[in-house]
Amino acid sequence: MAAAAQVIDITYQQMENFAGNVLEVEDHRGLPTVAMSSAAHAAFTPEQRATLLEHCADIHHTPIPTLEAVGGGSVRCCIAELH
């Protein structure tokens, strides 16, 4: 899990399915976890999801089709980032 940073290239189709709208958060154990919509999760290839899992403890996704269709945003837009 402590692998060096890595870029995951996404296609325009994946981008249109919100694969670029993901956010790393911390789970209840303090471990890094990636949050995304179910559309984004489905858009990633199995290899891309495996690469994400090399850098985090888990991937969590939820369906939010109304927000994505009407609001134009996705999971990242629903989570406040505190720095």
C-alpha cells in the first residue's frame, strides 16, 4: 500500500462517466480509501481498479445517477475537503 504515486490514464468515455471525479478519504481506521460513484467504478477497468487498490485500503462507491445527470457533479462534489 505504500507504493509511489502513480498516474492512471482515463479515456474520454471514462471521464464522461465521472472516473476523474473520485476522492481519497480516510476510513474509520485511518486508512486511505477511494470514494466514487458507481458509474465511475463501472467505468474503470479491472486493471485500473487494481492499481487504485495498490495505493489505498478499499474503494467505496454508490449510485448517484440523478446528481450526475442533473447536477453535473459526482461524489467528489458531495464531500467537503478539509486541509
